[in-house]
Amino acid sequence: METHVSSQARALLENLVPSRGDPAEKRTWGPKGVEQWLDRFIARDVTGAVNHIRDQARAIAEPLELTEEFKQLDATIGALLGTRKTKLHAPIAIARAARRPYDDDRLELFEQLASELQQNPLIVPGVDPNEDRYLQAFVETYFSNYIEGTEFEIEEAHDIVVNGRPLEYREDDSHDILGTYQAILASKHDPRLPESAEQFVGQLQEWNRLVIESRTDKRPGEFKTQANRAGNTVFVSPDMVIGTLMKGFEIIMSGATPANRAAIAMFVVAEVHPFNDGNGRTARVAMNHYLTSAGLTRIIIPTAFRDDYLSAMTGGHPTPLGRMLERAARFSRWLDTSSKELLLRNASHFKRHAPAFGGKTDLR
């Protein structure tokens, strides 16, 4: 360990040595590169090893005639840890010093999706003028919960929403239906888009508070304090949640169309996974909020599309997501929400079958 830390310390010092000659051929990282390395190291440092690296650098700086470089390294580490101020160069380091660190790898994914949607914009039809907004909110609620494993017969779920009363012996699941319904209605009743990253973050907290209001042990509307994961996917660490959401908002707003911005919003929230529970439902509310604001059809993911949806969301590459959402948007516009009888019959059918939309999505 001592030898390893010492070698890290020396590498950092030597990479702060000014590089002479052609900038295109420089052989050191320079301050920006060192700051980026330190940010990633500190993000994963649970033992205080960065302070040990600093101590090692202090010990070897004078023999190596790198005392000025040590002063710079010492100041940089202090700024990243919040114990002193100094000029920083890397945006990710500046964000950490401002106590808003973010996950740079996730931002690359967000930017990749934004770029792909720029080349192939998501097409979402306009909202059905005959839509019953409460029926639409119900069916969106039903499928958004079903895809997360909260399964009811559709008539049971409708009774829960209409009567505002949970089923006996399934009170928590029933409250998930009621809470998601209230979050969706809130996003429909007030379709104003956030004007700042802070407002975006606040909206997400309010929607999540409604979605899982009955699960008090999950701290509804409060950001996670412990890491969470799904399968092999490890989501953004708790200390980077707010910073990543705020940087993600910048990328959302860079989307060229309302539909593109909606898809990016959903992907940002799902990839950050900022809450202890209800992340998928909150992400879909965020997506549909952008669509409602633009007068477009809210996207519902029927159970027949579940595998395609999960593959697009968890594959580590956003390419299939636009195609999958476009197919779901066509289904959502087709679904008749003007009549309770038609809605319940068609929605029940689409729990298992999607013949009108060509079976599974081609994700190649």
C-alpha cells in the first residue's frame, strides 16, 4: 500500500509540472487532468486515502524538487474536500468544490442520448382532443405501477382510484396506485416547465413524495442517503445526486424538441435513481410532464412492452430508447381514453398482447 500510494503521489506531482513545447504533444495532464483524477478518486474514497496521498506527496516533494507542484496539489485537494479555496480548472472539480459533485460518466450517457435524438428526433402525436384526463391518468397509473411489479386486475385498480380507498390486505400496494395517480394528476393540472435546475429538482421531490406517500420508511420525496442498484447497474452515489440532476437538467433543456426533452428527462431521473423507492414512476411522470406541457400524448408503457422498455433502460447504451418510446407513443395515442368501457377492455388486452404494434421492438 505504501509503495502504491507513493507512486500515486509522485505521478500527481509530476503531472503538475508545466509541459514545454508543442501543446499537442504535451506529456503531462496539467492542473485540469489532475483535478479530474482527484475528483474520481475522492468520489470512491471511503477511507480517507486522498489525505494519505497528500502526506506522501509532501514527504517526497522536496527530494524530487517538486515543492511548487506540491503546493498546487495541496491546495487542489483542500478545495475538493471543502477545506480551502483555490482556482480550479476542471468543471467537475469546480462542481465538487461548490458541494455539487456530479457523475461525469452519467453525463456522457445523457449527452449521448441527446445527440442521438438530435439525429433521430422522437415523434410523439398530439393529445387526443376527446381524452378524459382522469381516465388517461388512471391508465397511466395502472401501467406505471404494473411495470414495477404492483399488479392488480385493472377493474380492482380502477375501483381503488374512484373510491380513494385501498383494498384490504393490500394497503401499501393500493396506496402506491393512489399516490401515483395523484402525482400524474398534479403534473397534468400544472404543466408549467421548470425554469431552473432547482425547480426541476423540487418537482421531482414533490412527485416522489406523492408516489410513495404511504411508504414512510422509504422517506418519500427525500433523496437517498445510501447507494442503490438494480442487477448489475449501480446508480449515482448519494453525494452526487443533486449535482447530477442539475447538470442533467442542462442537457434536458438542450433537447431540440419537447419530445426529445421528455425522453432525456425520463432517462436522467432513471439513471440517477435519486430516491429510495418510486424512481421509475417518478421518471415517467417527469417525461410525461414535458409532453403535457407541449400538448403531446403522454407515453404509457403497457405490460406487453415491458421487456423492451427494461432492455432499453438498463442496457448501458441509450440507442434503443428513442425507438421504444416512439412505439409506446403510438400505442398511447391509439388507446381510447374517452370511454371507461373501451379503456378497460383495451387496456386489459394490452397487458399481454400488442398485435397492432408488431410484437417486440427491434432493438438491434
